[in-house]
Amino acid sequence: MPTAEPVKGVAARRIVIAAPQSGSGKTTLTLGIMAALTRRGLNVAPFKVGPDFIDPGYHRLVTGVPSINLDGWMCGAAFVRESFVRHAAGTDIAVIEGVMGLFDGIDGASDAGSSAQVAKWLKAPVVLVVDARSQARSAAALVRGFAGFDPELRLAGVIFNNVASANHESILREAMAASLPEVAVLGCLPRDPALAIPSRHLGLLTAEENPLSAEFLAHLARVIDRHLDLDAILALDQSDQSDQSDQSDQSDQSDQSDQSDQSDLSDLSDLSDLSDLSDQPVRIAVARDAAFCFAYHDNLRLLKESGAELCYFSPLEERALPEAVSGVYLPGGYPELFAEKLAANRPLKEELRLAIEAGMPVYAECGGFIYLTRGVASEGALHSFVGIFPVATRMLPRRKALGYREVELLGESVIGGPGTLARGHEFHYSEMDEMPDGVERLYRVSRKNSPLGQEGYRYKNCLASYIHLHFGSSAGIAESFVGHCRAYRTRSLT
């Protein structure tokens, strides 16, 4: 196949770390590779395929820079490429952690939302992390199946995890050499319980709750250095990438017909910075602490590019909103784990309630939505929250909702007008009392064109939902929210 020219203005090298299935060890391997390359003095740009918030927190902890979500179904090819270009520019290598299994996405008939889709769009070689526990030559058969499943995808290497012994490693390497010599064996990682990262119902513990110690990261980097061929990993992508833009663009158009800009990566290399929309950016308070830590970095970027000055605050620690703010963004997180402390912060709850009553624009999602309800019920007691929405929240032993969501706005709101379409993701183990009929519903929600009912609750200029919307899925969301905040500031000054 023809060789593409190097992409100017972005990372010269990029790799996607994927796996046949969740639980194969790709997060641990990704963190280890990031840590080892960072310790070599390389500038690593971290990325995560899909809607996950937890893994990017660990990427940031290891590399020292924000990790960026790349989601093909929510945002489409043009936005994914543009975001990659912006955040990979000037780095030595972009390390992109996949989601679930390599080909897993929104359905069984396409690669929409999958790691494979993003890898093809970015022309990135894929490294497959295979849990070799309880298999030997069969592991090579598994890799062979993945290597041949999509001819447009370049599966360049494999890392075997949970290798039991030197003999086990020898068999794995022999099987690969005999049946699939074109796929490099980049390393065999032995079983090591010391590398386990604690988890719970929503996945790994967050980096805020479980900051990996320097000792853990040093041990992980040593293991990676000892058992993986980092030089071979760095050599996988030297801008010798097959030009697959035509094929990937055509496959995307059926799922994201409204995302018309399907340009090649090289067309995005000369991006100019967007100027603020006014000489005086509008100040927007953004909750950020261990209870509210789930926000897409690109959502924050788009708000700033639309003219916002973001003022971060902690509902756990601070007793007042930042000064002179004209709007509030309450992202998701784990408020139920900190319910008692959040409930005890009465001054902040009261200030936020009064701000909403005064018409200040507020956008809240998932955990932020929960914070605006009456509170979280636990063991017969109610930990009281802001109380804008007259329902209580309770945690469940089983998952309540999981999956991609498409939203159509039914009326005017702080994030757009009627007919606005946006995409997001929902994942929670909590449920609320039935919302009273008097509370306006603004979202018509669907998944794969199947109606899921109405959600997205509005009170005055406050909009709250369980759905984490990606602002990159709809061009006007960030601009609309900033515009409403600016209008509120103007009204407040007159």
C-alpha cells in the first residue's frame, strides 16, 4: 500500500494500546509504557478512546498533562482528528489507550465508537495486550484472528500479559514466529499482584482517591523496561502510515452524516488559535475535586475558546463560589461517597441555590445533577444537598444505566435551542425518585434510533441530566452556554 507523508505539526509517533477484551491489563500496560517513556525524557501525549473518565485521570498523574478522550461515535472523525492534532502537537509520542475490546463499539455491525475506528482515522499502529493466562499456542490463534479481522487496520505488535514462566514465554514467542511473524512480540509481562490497581462498580478507583505512589510507578516502569522492548515500540510508527483516509471517511459517514468535515489529518496541521469572543471573558465556576472529577477536557477547552474564564472550586472544601462568576458547571463524579461532607457545607449549598433562583446559568451532569437534588439517602438517613430538584437519590447494588445516548433538545436551554442534537454517555448505579410532572423535560433521548424517553430537567436557567454530553458532538453547546452566562452578567450589571 502507498506510504503517507508525515503529518506536520503533530506527534511524529503514535500507538494505540488495545486488547481483545476488558480486563486484559491494557490500563496497567498503558500506564507503564507512559511512565517508562516519560522517565526516558520523552514528551508523552496521553489519550483515551471512548467516554471513560477514570483512566484519563491516571494518565494525567503519570505524564503530568491532561489526557484527552477520543470518541468516534460521540464526536465524529473531524473532531477526533482535530482534537488529536491540537493535543499531540510538539510531543514525542502519543500513547492512546483503547476501550473494551479492539473492535467493540456501539453495535455489532460497525466499528463506530471502537478503538479500531480511532486507530484507522489517526493511521496509528495497534499494540494488542493479550492475557496469556491459561493459554499457550492458542494465544497466537487469537492474535491471528484480530490481525485479519479488518484489513484496513494495522495490528503491529502484541504484548502478552500474565505470563507464568520463562517456558510459557518461549512457547508464546515460538507460536507467534511460526504463525504470524509479521506481528512483533513486544514483550511478555509476568504475573505480578503488586501491579493491581483497586477497582469498584464504576471501574478503577479514581486517581483523586487512589493517587499511585512514586514507589508503585517506579516499580511499574522498571517492570516495563525489563520485560518490554521499548525501542521496538517507539519504532512501530515512524510516520510510515498507510493512507486510509478515503475508507475511514466513508465508514464514518453512515453513522455521523451531520459531521461533514472528513478531511485528512494533514489538513488540520495549520490550526490557528481561536480568540475570545469578547475583551472580557465571562467567569464560569467549574466544580473540581474528588467528588466532581468527571469532565471531558475538550469540554473545558471549548468553553474557554468560546470566551469563558474557568474558575475551579471544590464543593468539598470551599464555602463559597469563586468571586464574580456568571455561570456554574457541575461535572460528574462520586458525590455519594462524600455525601456527609457535601451535606455539611451549608454556605456553599445556599449560595448555589440562591444563584439558581436568581437565574444564573447552571449546567450539571450525573454527579453534578445528584448534587442539585434533595440529597442522597443512605441507611435510612438523607444527606441533604442543594435541593433545586425535589427528588432524593439512592445507590443501587446493580448498574442502573450504561451506554451511549443521543439527545434532541425540545426547547430553549442554556446549551442550545429546540432541535439541537448532541451525543453523550450514561453510566451510573444510582436512581432518583420520579421527577414531578411540573419539572420541565428538555431532552428527547434515544440510543441507535430507539426512543428512551425524556430527560434533561430544567429549572429557570439550570439544566441537569444523568447524561455526560460531549460538547464536541454539537458545535454550538459551549458557545451557547458561555453566551447565556454573558447575558446573565450583563443583566446583573444593569
